[in-house]
Amino acid sequence: MKARVHVMLKTGVLDPQGEAIRHALGALGFAGVEGVRQGKMIELDLTETDREAAEAAVKAMCDKLLANTVIERYEIELL
Amino acid sequence: MKARVHVMLKTGVLDPQGEAIRHALGALGFAGVEGVRQGKMIELDLTETDREAAEAAVKAMCDKLLANTVIERYEIELL
């Protein structure tokens, strides 16, 4: 089973990388970009075939390693 | 309009960051993880309200700045 995890900074947490992208887009002539946030996407190939067990495992991975839950939120998507 | 861009390394391109995550997950006791690929996710807030124009603009941004199309592929999602 494949899982996709999106890790984003929580709302309100400063995102200098996103801000840098916004500036660069403006400098390249792209008008109308009001805000940019950058996050991570992690794709996992799991041997687990049970949907619920897979989701629980990925949730544990996020809490332990993939996301810093103090400043980041995550979404899990099973494919 | 909001747009979400996923940027991933193309299949076949070595992903040392994903490999490092796979090793770390194994060391933490998570068995059954066969492969990990890490990519970027970029969320854009656009003033453009027309769907087709927004998609064309985001595509241009990806080709010019957000993705290195030699080694990366991207997906655009309009929310």
C-alpha cells in the first residue's frame, strides 16, 4: 500500500522559505501571488495491506519522525 | 484562488533524503517500509479567479522557478 504524507508549517508559524519563493516569483514578473507556503511531501511504500493498520502506522511515523508537531501539521493520504 | 503544487524527483533519480528517512524509520522499529521518496509541496494564494488562467500561470511558475524539470516532475492542484 502507498501512503502520501503532507507536512506543512502550522498557520501563524513564519515560513521564510515560502516568503523567498514569493519574492522570487515577483521578481520574475508573476503578479498576483499573495502568499506562498512551502511544505514537505513524503511518499511511503508499505508492505502492510490493511488500510486501518497502515494509517495507524503512518500516523505513528509522523508523530515520531516525519513531522515536528510543535510547529507542523500533517495530512495522511492512503493511495 | 488557491493552488497546490507537488514537486517530486522523477522515477530513477536517486533520492538520498528519502533513503535517509527509510533508514531512520527502520532504526525506530517501523518494519515494512519498502521505499520512501521525499518531495516538496508549495501552496500558492493567487488573486486570479479564472481557473484556466490560474492553471496556466502556475504551470509557468513551475517551469521557470518551482521545479527543476530535468530531474523533477510536478503536479498542479487547484483548490
